[in-house]
Amino acid sequence: MQSNAALEYDYSLSKKFTFLTILFGFLGMLVGTIIAAQMAFPELNYLLGEYGTFSRLRPIHTNTVVFGFTVSGIFATWYYIGQRVLKVSMAESKFLMFIGNLMFWLYFVGALLATISLLFGVSSSKEYAQYEWPFDLVVVVVWVLWGVSVMGLIGIRREKALYISVWYYLACFLGIAMLYLFNNMAIPTYFATEGLGNILHSVSMYSGTNDALVQWWYGHNAVAFGFTVPIVGMIYYFLPKESGQAIYSYKLSLLSFWGLMFVYLWAGSHHLLWSTVPDWMQTMGSAFSVVLILPSWGSAINMLLTMKGEWNQLTDNPLIKFMVLASTFYMLSTIEGPIQAIRSVNAIAHFTDWIPGHVHDGVLGWVVFMIMAAIFHMAPRMFRREIYSKKLMEAQFWLQTIAVVLYFTSMWIAGITQGMMWRAVDEYGNLMYSFIDTVTVLHPYYAIRALSGVMYLVGFLMFAYNIYKTMTSGRQLSEEPQFRTPMA
Amino acid sequence: MDMDLRNLQGYASFAMSIFLVVMLYWYIIHLYRSEKKGERDYEKYGKIALDDEVTSTPVEDKPASEREYKEENK
Ligand code: HEM
């Protein structure tokens, strides 16, 4: 099997998706920062007519960071990790290369057009599922092509055992496929109204409480299979590889995998506490959310223990810092979520800023940190060059860490203040505050969040610059580094 | 106790949860037992990430006959 002396991994697809990750990351976070600023300074809503309003931009933010940035990151890392742990090069199959490239272009053009469509207000108005049905079809084709890539590579592998990361990517593929199809079932209003409606505009096939249930089964599991499962897959590869330490307990990784699969799918109804869905479903959502701490912390602790005896690496390798911080934030948000899912806490937390606070300690601290760390690790291998600047990386790390802390602390205070004010009653049972009272009180926290957005975005630009310089002028490497990523 | 469909769904979900919990615990036992009996060594798979050159020896080799493509340019 070692006869192919010239055989090398083919990183061309990883590179392409890395570029998209950076592009969509920048766009999505730019829009995130703009909408954060709009909440603090509402005049900013009126700069670009209808195209610049919060309501147009918010879905652009969410869809671009989820389906643009994160999904590109998943693809970029799959085409890297997949080859390496299966010990087979993409270059060995013309067919898989073709499928990969086809998928790349379809995805790139589709994602750009979909974003533009949201800007023009073409939306099916379901959260994280706003794309209208023609785009849904493109998504399905891209996803199937990705599935062919994944299964195809597995089919021609040399390594018989599937490394744990591969399981996670497989689960991501299957999970999203199932969720996306079921939640996006829709009929163009043209067909539902005997020609009065619009062919492009569709309504969901579900209605009322059923629609809410399907929507949050989807919404929550999109977090599971988009923001958790593939990111865990990444850290299970990159942290051991970067540190030179095998996973602390492979058995624990298997167990957490099945635990996560089993528990996550039932937790979605915590988004619907105190609503019209059956009581037992709400209770189930709460209970499973609390149980979810176990498999989540199982993976996170497994990662931290992987560093056992090697903690000195934390101080001298900024990449390890990124990944350890990422798993720490993963632990924070997976303890915070279950707390919010307890009925009585949810009565205060629901509809408040604490929720976006929770979302962003997860995505900014965990998802983005891990994806950036992955790209930092892959870059010297893909471009055969040393990382351009370690100093810049350190500076970026601290700037963004402070930004995340500012984001979630300001939203914790804002959210709990809001929740308490909404429900405060005087001795006669009258509400003590009107809505605008809460808005006035929250202004400073919104301003802090906008500032944290600017800081995080600047950090992301430092990252993009560092990668760009690595590509173009990093010191050339004569051979691929084995473990620790070389940096100047 | 009225047994309409909603209630039935509730009980079915409860029963399934219990079943899956049992499966999960069984899985833990299975993992440890098969290692103890020497049938499997799960921890060796951790090496797949560390020794991952295309020329590295696989931790578990997939025989060429099982590979679904022809080995070219030998
Ligand atoms: C510079 C960084 C970012 C800033 C300033 C930012 C800001 C915001 C703001 C202001 C909202 C709307 C909150 C509301 O309606 O009250 C939001 C929502 C959201 N953002 Fe971000 N964001 C950033 C990055 C990200 C990233 C990287 C992701 C995912 C990878 C993400 C995922 C989401 C999601 C899922 C929501 C919807 C939350 C909900 O419905 O509760 N954001 N973001």
C-alpha cells in the first residue's frame, strides 16, 4: 500500500472552502455588528431605505453565519480531515474531485444568490429557514453531492476503522438532511390559492402548534447538527493532532457521541415552554435539555483531559489556546442552555436578550474559535508555509476573547433586567413598566454589545489578514509539519 | 384516566426513553467488557489522528480486495 511514493493529499477543495469560510464569516459578522449597532442606535435603520432595516438584515446575518460561514468551515475541514484519517487522497478519484468541485460552485453561487434574495425580502419567514423553495432545492442538491463525497471517500479508504471525527461528520450529514427536508416542506402560495398567490412565495405545509413543533425540532437540532456535532468532530481531530496527544479516552468519545445523538433530538421543545404544545412535550424538552449536559461535557472534558500533563503547550502555542478556550466556551453554553430550559427560569429568559447572549457565547466562543483554529492549523499544510505572525494571532485571541465576554455579559444583564421588568407588578397587580421603559434601561447594554461586535469583527479581520499573509509571504516549509503548527 | 392519542404519545415517548437509556448503559458495559476480555482495543483508534500521512500504516488495514477502486500507477 505504501507503493505510491508520489501520492499526496489534495487540499484544493479545502482551500476553496477556506476562502468561502473567511468571506462569509466577514460578511455575516459585519451584518451582525450592524444590527447590533441598530439596536443601540435606531437611526441606523434608515441609511439604505428598506434594504438597511433591522428586519431585512437580521435573517441575512443568521443565514450567512450559519449556512455561509459555518457550513463552509464544515466542508473545508471535512475535505482535510476526511482524507487524512481515512488515509486516502482525493487525487485518487477523479469522480470525487469532480463532485467536490461541482458542489463547491453550486454552493458558492447558490449561497450568494440566496443572500441577495433575502436582501430583497424574498423570505418564507421561518427562522433559519427563510430561503424560499428554489434555494431549498439547491441546498438539497449541494447536500446530496456532499453526501456522495463523504460516502465516496469512505468507500475508497485505506484505514478500515472510522475515526471518531468521521462519525461526527456523518451525523452532521444525516441530521441536517433529515431536518432540512422536513422543516422546509412548503407549497407556493400560487398553488394554494387558485392562482392568486405567488409562485416564488411559499407557505409551510404545517400550521399552528404543529408548525411550531416542527420548526423548533428543526431550529434546535440545527444547533445540534450544525453548531455542535461537526465542531466536536473538528476538535477531536485538530486538538490531538496539534498537541501530539491522542484523545484522552476514545471510549468516552464513542459514548458521548451516542449520548448526544440520543438526547439532542428530544430537547427542541424547550423553545416552546409555556406555549400551546402538550405539557408532556414541554416537560420532556426540559428534562432532556438537562440530561444533555452529560454528553456535552463528556466531549469537552475529554478534550481538556487530552491536554493532561501538556498544559505548558497552552502558554506557548496560541493555537492550543484557541482550542482550549473553544471547549471551555462549549462547556459554558451547554450548562447555560439547560439552565434556560428549566421552566421557571425560562419564564424569565424567554424572549429576552439573554437568549442571543446564550447563542453568541456558543457561536463566538466555540464555533468561530474552533473554525479559526482549524484554518490556522490547516494553512501551513495547505500552503506549505509558516503562519505569518504569532504575535498577531495572540493579539487577535485576546481581542476576541474580551469581545465575547463583553457580548454575553451585557446580554445577561440586559436579558434578566428585561425579564424582571416585564413581569414586575405593583401591589394591585398592575404592570409596573411599559415596554419602552425597558428599552431605555437597556440602551447602555446594547451599546456595549455593538462595541463587542466591532472588536470581534476587527479580530476576524486580523485572522483573515494573517491567513492571507501566510499564503502569500509566509516562510516556505520544505515539508509538512507533523504536529505543532509552525509560526513566525 | 383518559387514553387519547396525545396521552398515548406521551407514554410511548417515556417508554422509548427508558429503552434508549438502557441501551446506552448497555453500550458502556459493552465497551469496557470487550476491552477487558481482550476482544477489542478502542484506545488504539486515537492514533488515527496522530499518524495520518497517506503513506502511514493504517491502524486497521482495509484489505486491497475490499477497496472499491483499482490501485493505479503502482
Ligand atoms: C461580530 C459578531 C456578531 C455580532 C455582533 C452578532 C450580533 C447579532 C445580533 C445583534 C443578533 C440579533 C439579536 C436579536 O434579535 O435580539 C444576532 C442573532 C443571531 N446570531 Fe449573531 N452576531 C455575531 C456573530 C454570529 C455568529 C458567528 C453566529 C453563528 C455562527 C451568529 C449566530 C446568530 C444566531 C443564530 C442569531 C439568532 C439568535 C436568536 O434568534 O435568538 N452570530 N446576532
